[in-house]
Amino acid sequence: MSSEKYNLIGLMSGTSGDGLDIAFVNFENEHGWSFEIAQAQTRPFPSELGENLARAHSLSGLELSQLDVDFGKWMGTQVRDFCREFSLKPMAVASHGHTVFHQPGKGLSLQIGNGWALHQASGLQVINDFRMGDVQLGGQGAPLVPVGDKLLFPSVDFCLNLGGIANISMEYDGSRIAFDCCPFNLPLNAESKKLGKSYDDGGSIARSGEINLPLFEALNELPFYSKKSAKSLGREEMENDYFPLVERSHLSPADKLSTLVEHYAFQIASVIRTFSTKKSPLVLITGGGAFNTYFIERLDHYLERDWQLFDAPTQLIEFKEALIFAFLGVLRLRGEVNCLASVTGASRDSCGGTIYG
């Protein structure tokens, strides 16, 4: 495709499970890529759909197949209504889908949200299933966002996203690398819910708690942190390693939150210090965790106040992943690399995504 201007909708259903992020983005490629998020919304899941998505990994084959279609159709109707509300005519919709299984070691990564159902309900061309091509090339199929970090935020040294899982990307030794650093909102939100809150607003509960040294040290000794190659955290590791360890501590939710935040700050600062080639690196922080001011303070502590926080508008913080999935769709339409082997550990770079319509 010869056009250097594109407008696409990106859809992101994250591991936090709160709803569907929809972003309509204008892209232009002139001496490098630029973008503008023209409209963005989060559409909450209807309660039954949200519950089914949360337990999708335990459904029968037939139930999961039905959920795949139902979720695709629901996303399509949300896109259709979103486009009508703002009088938008996107070229295509790029959908991450909802991850049910992620076991790249077995050649498996499943994101549901049926492409044909989404296409029919929205009336638009759809691109989805961005991970499986890379997995079949021996890669982790994740993270996918770093190619967007590289091309859309070239001045930023570290792109840190704090969603259900914390992941980071950076240039190192002449190529882009990225990996999951540690969990983030998944365990935090689980503890907050025990106190009747869906999340710890600003980290205020964590701030009120006390750091438990045995739990802090046990978390830091989990096998995940000794892995050196391309690595990603799946639901399976969360359920087998992290959640049981936190539960066995028998601490109050506030003390668990405080210790988890300390653990995250320690691990993420360690990554930044290890890979930084600058005295005071520029860090872009996005995702829900970017609003956790207590975490930012603890990160600042471990970085010895020698770093710069990229001044990101709220819309970018909240919708960066939807933005980048729209961009992955652009690269797919152009037939250009949108999955980096330097990030995933695959045998080569690839152009992932299945097109419907």
C-alpha cells in the first residue's frame, strides 16, 4: 500500500479484565511515524460477559468456542456504536483479543474474539490473531507492543507499561529488546478487592501498610527473575507461583500491597539500571499503574532519583496499548514487520495478524 496516512481503530482487552479499550488513531509516515489519538473510550464488559472472560481458561471446548463468537460479536457492536457516536470511518479494526491460554513453549497462544463475528457486527475490515505466527517461529508471541515503542516513541529510553503485568522495552546493543518485568495490577487488584475496592487508588492502601521482608525476599527469589532470555508471564505462572506465595504469607491486604509495590519497584528499577546507557534515562510509564503515585515514589527511591519521567497525557497513559494495536494493524496492511524476533526470541522478524473482510 502506497498511502502514508492511515486511520485505524485499535482494541485492547487487557489481563486486568475491566473492559474493552477502543482508540481511533490517525497515523502519518513522513520522516518517521507520528500519531494522534482522535477518540478513545473504555467500554465496560456486561457482567455476564466479564465473568465468562475471567473464567474462560476453565470452560469446556464448546463453551469456549461460543464465548469466542459472542465476544467477537460484542466487540463488533461496540465498534459500530463508537463509530456512529463520533462519525468515524476507520480503514480497519485491529484487535488484540482476550488471552485465554499463553504457553509458547508448547507452540500455543490463544486470544478469543472471533474475527468473522467482529467483522460482521462492525461492518469493517478486521485484523486479529497477532501472536500465533511468532509462536510458530519459536517465539514467545509477546510482547508485541515494542515495535510501536520503537517507531512511535524514538526519543524515549524505556517504555514501561503497568497493566495486569508490568512489561518494559528499550534499545540495547543495536536492537529492540523487551520482556515482562513482574506482575503488577493482577495481584494488587486481588488484594484491593478483599477491602471492597476494585483497585488501590494512588497506592494509598499500600502506603498505609508495612513491607514484610520475608515475603519481599521470597518474591525476589521466584524462578522467573533468574530467566535471562526473552520471557513473558502468563496466567499459569501467576496462579502457580505468585498468588500462592502471597496467600501463604497470611499478611493483611495493606501489608501485602505494600510489599508487592516494593517488590515491583525493586525489580523494575533493577531492569532500568541494568540496561540504561544514560545517567538519567527518560522513562514513559503507561497503563493503570502509572497513576499509582506510591509506586512511582518507590521506583524513584530505587533509581536514586536519577531519571526523567516522560510527560504523557492521560489519554496516552490509558490507551497506549490500543493505540499500538492500531499501529500493528497499519504495519500488517503495509506488509511490514510488526513482530520483532529480538523481543520474542523467534527465529526471525515477522508480519503477524489475520485479516477478515
